[in-house]
Amino acid sequence: MLLEVTESAQKKYEELAELDKKHFFHPSTSFRQQKADGPGFIFTEGKGIYLKDIRGREVIDSLSSLWNVNIGHGREELAIAAMEQMKNLAYSSTFATNSHEPVIRLAAKIAEMAPGDLNYTFFTCGGSESNDTAFKTARYYWKMKGYKNKTKIISRGKSYHGVSIGASPATGLFPFRDFPGLSQDHLYVDSSIEALKEMIEREGADTIAAIISEPVQGSGGVNLPPSQNFFKELREICDQNDILFIADEVINGFYRTGKNFGIDNFDVVPDMMAIAKGITSGYAPLGGVVFTDRLKEELTELTEGNFYHGYTYSGHNTACAVALKNLEIIEQEKLHENVNLMGAELLKGFKYLEQTHEEIGNIRQIGLLGAIEIFKDRETKTTFAEPVSLKVVEEALKHNMIGRAIVYEGQDTIAFAPPFCITKDEVEKIISIIDTSLTAVKKTL
């Protein structure tokens, strides 16, 4: 169902598309495709779970754009919060003990939400910077304690921790870390406790600074831990070997999994917690690292003079004001409760797809984070010669839904993470589109 485009809308699209092809260097994009075809969409508006293109076409945003528009599109209250803050004080530095009210109140709010004694937040502009900061601080901590060889960072296979020069080497997905980076002192382990123990024994605990893990892996395929006790065992291993545990909550955090943070599902308190995305629902760039009282106090005792790490926009006034309003609205409107209600509806839809299509299997869901996998034979978990999920997502676009296929490391997965404001009817609409699209694609296999 494609919309009939007006001549003026098409003309404007073509004008902007040409400028896009000539001047915009896109992230995570095929250079050749962009050079040949220009932008697939030029978005101008958003409302709830929907995005509208410059040509008037409206599509469902089934992944909250990049797992981050938790509150939904088009919330004027966040624009007003930004405007009010910008009228008073758009930006001021937080270096050298300077501060401002939005950053103070946001840090206090995060401490209130975070598990255990995670009470201190260092602010960044996004997830990659947050993980950079966590790695840098872990290594700094051990150096200051006199353990200069404790520099290695362990991460799990299929993990995603960012694409900056410091974060990409920790990402367990090969295409991202194959991109040139500073890939020293990073180790990768499969998601088993025994494999982790063997790696620590082999490498030596006196060389390992930290272990990082997403509570639920996002970009790697929406993978839950192998057991409910996985993170408790991981925490014990870290404690026994003097290794710091970093929870990457960039996707999981701020209610995406149905709880405040993903790690809350497993009753574990990490030493550091990287945050971003849902803290502002993407309305402003903001991230951070949350530290335990113990770790922050030790850093304070160990550090004489300045802690020489910080970003120009650490604790940006306007971004913090937007974050506070975002969290206030989610709680006041009980959107965080809707996460679990609609998550149950999403799982119901996955089960329907599994029953209707023998190719669907390995369904998983937690909160409004879920995935289905496509198999040639789901009993043996044999995949098709070419990924089918890419074709299903392409077909779904014809039915006005933007989807996300994940095909790293032989997977054939479709991931879902819609905005928290989604309704039962809208969940059913997403499932119906996938049902129709998979039916159409199967005829071509």
C-alpha cells in the first residue's frame, strides 16, 4: 500500500536526496547503495510508534529507531523542556567542580533508580563514550592500585558495546571490531561460565581489569543469558578474582526489559553500569557511567589532583533537562508498566507466528525487547543458504513497517523493540505484517 506522492513532495525529496548523495556521510550504511539510490526515507514527523516521510508515507517504527525512542515519537513536552532550559542556560561546563541543577537532579534520579549502591554518574554523549569511559576508568583504577598489568577487558560473543576507537574492540560481533581500532587487551568468550573460568585461568586474573556484558544482548540478536543464575555466577567470579564487572545497559536501561535496568532481572549489582539511549528517548544525545559508592570512594582516595577524563558536553544542561522530563512522563503515564503488558502481547504474537510458520523458532522476549529466528529446519536449527529475515524486512516495508534483520554469525533473526506507548492493536498490526510478509517471501524460496 504505497501512498500517491504529490508532485511538490516528490520534487522536494529529489532535491534533498541529491544533496544527501553529494554531502552526507552516513553511519552504518552501504556507501555504494547510498551513492546509487540516495536516502530510503527522509523523515519529517513522528507520532507514537509512527514515522512520516517527506513524501507523506507513514511507517511503523518497530525498533524505536535504534532501540532508543522509548517514550515514542512526537512528545511536545520534551521540546518544551528543552526550550525552557535553553532560554535560561543552554549549556555550561561541568569541569573543575562546576555544576547546574538539571545534572544534579538527574544524577540523583539515576541513583534512585539504579540497583544497590550505584550512586554516582559520570555523564557522556552516548553509549560508545560510556563504554570508553568504563574501560578507561577500570584500567586507571587498577593502575592506581599498583596493578599495572590488569588491563584486559573480557566481553561475550555476539555482544555490542559501541563503535568508537575505544569501544569497538570490545564488541563481540566481528564486522564491527574488524574495522580499524585500538584492539589491544580485549578478549572474547562464549556465553558459558566454564568458558569464562577457563579464560581467566589461562590469561591470569592479575591481567584482567574488567568483564563487560549486556544483561540482554541487543544488536547481537536479542539474546538472553544462558541461565537465570548466569550473572550471579559471573559476579562471584569477578569478586573471587578482583575483576570489575561492567553492565552495558545502553539498550536495556530505563525500562526496556520491564524493569529499571536489565540487570535488575538477575538481582546483581555491577561495579559500573553504562547507560544512554532510553535516558532521553533519543530526544537529546546523552549517556553515562554509573559507579558504586565503593568504587567512587576508592577512586577519590587514589587520585591526587584531577581525574583527567571528561567531554565538553558531559552533563549537558539541555540534554539533562530533557532526560528528567522523559523519565517523569514515562513514570507519570505508567508507560513502564505498559512495557510488560505489551511485552506479553508481543510474546503471544511470536507464539502465533511459531505455530503458523514452521520456519519460525527460538522466539525470545523480555519487556518490549524481542526476536524471532527463521530456520529451514527449526528442529536441527539449520538456516537457509541466504538470510530470509532480510527479505521479510524488505517485504514488510511494502506494508509500511520498518523492521530490523540481524544476520551476524549465521543468524537469521528479526528483532523488535517498539516504543513504550504501543497499544495491543498496534502489536497485533506488527505481527500481522510479519505474518503476511513471511508468507509472501516463502513463495519465493
